[in-house]
Amino acid sequence: MTINLPTSLTLLRILLIPVLIALFYLPWNYAHVACALVFGIAALTDWLDGYLARKLRLTTPFGAFLDPVADKLMVAVTLVLVVQADPNPWVAIASAVIIGREITIASLREWMAEIGQRKAVEVSAMGKWKTTAQMTAIIILLLAMDVFQHPLQLAGQYLLLLSAILTLWSMIQYMRAALDTLKD
């Protein structure tokens, strides 16, 4: 197992999860702004590790496994924190859709890999749009807990709902691709 720069960035993302949780519960002003910053750094490393792995030809099987795990962990943990702090039913439903989709697609990809059809459910452009919407919504929702609360909170909630819709749409695309592959 090789730990190169992209894999190190992915591991950093996982290590930032307890930092984010600790910051979230610290009893000081702008703790959630600090959480948004940590989450933003994690989101940036998500883009950067993939870019560097492809650009520098440093892709590894371990990195390919760990990258989506780190993403899903960071997003799921942060969504749980957001819902706990703001138990709005729409935010809870959107978060459940997002987390449920991630579990479903991870399981689908594992199953497709087992039957030698992993390529049929590779990351799509829709998946990248979905991830961008999710990350942006989460950053906005974290910021809204400390600054410009009402306008940012509303914007974050709408963007999270949009990302839940994109999440469902991308899941349908992956499921169709899997079914088409299985029919052949």
C-alpha cells in the first residue's frame, strides 16, 4: 500500500472529521464558521486529491477505495450535525435522501465490481454536480448558524433540497446503468 500525496490528502479529510465535530460543539462565537472552513478545506482536498492523482499519475487501488469513503464520511457526519442543530423536516429529509443514496450506490458499486461490471457505475458528470451542490449547501448551512442566519439558512436549505433532487437523479442513472449491464 502506497501513501502518496493524493492519498495523504484523502487521509487528511478523514482526520478532519473529529476536528469538525469538536469545533461544532465548542461554546464560542463563530465555532460554526470554523466548521464551515474545515469542511471547505475537506471539500477542496476532495477535488485536489483526484486532480493530483490523475495529473501526476499517482492513482492507486487504495486511493480509489479510500477517496469515496472519506467523502461519504465527511458529508454524512456533517449532515447529521446540521440536522441535530436545525431539526427542520426538509433538511432532515434531504439529508436522509443524500445519506441513503450514498449507501445504496456504494453497495451497488461493490456488487457490480464483484460481477466484473464496475465500469458501468463509474462516477458521472451528474455525480460531480451533485457533490458540488451538497458541499456548497453544507458550507452555507454551517455558516448560517453564526452569520447572516436567516438569508443563508434559507439559501442553504434550498440548495440542500436541490442537491437531494440531483442525488436521486444520479442514483436513478446509476441504477439504470446497472440494470442495462445486467440485461446484456
